[in-house]
Amino acid sequence: MKVLCTLLLSFLATAAVPAEPVVVLVASSVDMPMADIRDGKLHGGVHMDLGRALAQKLHRKLVVQVLPRKRLDSALASGRADILCTYQPDWLEGKHAWTQPFFPQSDLLLTSLSAPRPASLADVRGQPIGTVLGFAYPELDQALGAEFVRSDVTSSVANLQKFKLGRVQHIVVDKAIHDYQRRLGMNLNAHPPLVVMHQLTRCAVSARSKIPLQEIDAAISQLLREGAINKILSNYQ
């Protein structure tokens, strides 16, 4: 009887220990609607909504770390964070686990009305293209090679502002950010955009994470079945 009571108390003590939080990374250069970052902290946006939804399905508390783009890889590799979402394997250098593709993302090439509208990416060879520091653009790298001339700024909104002021004639921008800023009244005086790519992005999962990849994938599958991803996106459309 004494042994049974000891085992029962041990089980209850173990059951009472809360699960460790899920630590989600967000790049500090991301803008709304993807992330509302103020004073180095995430206050809202798609990344906040997605993080909360995943944490709820994983039955864990959400902790968000906002870091510069170039520190994301090391944070995952060291195990200081568990997940980085809306990415692709060729955008990071580290050896991380990857979830199923599930989150839609498109990049657009905008061209000023003061320049001819490009029919394809090849038409902007050798011309400066507004880009975001630390961001990878594999489609442009492949299409333009050494003639992909980057003109980096620190964020997508800064990129749009530079374009609006006429400092570059072409920029690459996430469609969600472009559409959101247009809804806020930003007038860009641009040709209809050229779609650079459309894809379903994933979440990178740290190899040192204590949360199994299978659990995260199961949570994502549940969110997809419930229509939660589309609902998150619709909140900003």
C-alpha cells in the first residue's frame, strides 16, 4: 500500500508539471500584416495569430522571440527557439527539421510607371531591384544570376517607401504586405505587378526542440482542417 501511494504521488507530481512553452521566432524586419513589432516585441499580426493557434493545439504557452534575420539560424540551431514559420529550407543555412507546406506566400515584382513594364524577370537584368537586407530571393538569383542587382533596405515598408519616392524603379515585395499597405492608402504609381513566385511555406523546427516534429505537423493539420489558416489571413484582407 505504501509503495502504491508513493507511485501515485510521483505520478501526480509529474502530471502537475506544466509543459515547456513553445518558443517561436519572428524576424525583426517583418512588417504588417505579418508582424506588428514595436520596441523589439511582437504585439500582433499574422505571426502572432499563427503562433497562438499552434501553441493552443500543442497545449503549450507561447513565447515569441524577435531577432534580426541573420540571427534566426543560430537561435534554431542552438535550441534557444523551437519554431520559425513562413520559411523554406533554401532560405536558411542550418540543418533543421521542416513541417509540411501549409502557409501561402507570394512575391511580386513592382515596376514604376516611369519605366517599361517587364514581361518577365529577364527584362530587369542589371537594373537595381529594391530588396530587404538578409532576405533570400532564390527565384531572382536563378533567373538573373550575376545580373541580379540588389538594393537593400531594412524592411518591406522601407522598400515600398523607397519605391514610392522614385529611388528605384523595381522592387520585390511580399504580396500580403503590398496589399495591406495599399489598403492603408499607399499610392505606388506602379504597373500591374509581375508574380515572382507563389508557394506554400513551412515552419523550420529546431533539431534540439523538445517538441516532436510529428506533434507540430499534427497541430498544423488540425488548423488546416478547421480552416484556421484562411481565417487568420482573412483578418487582414
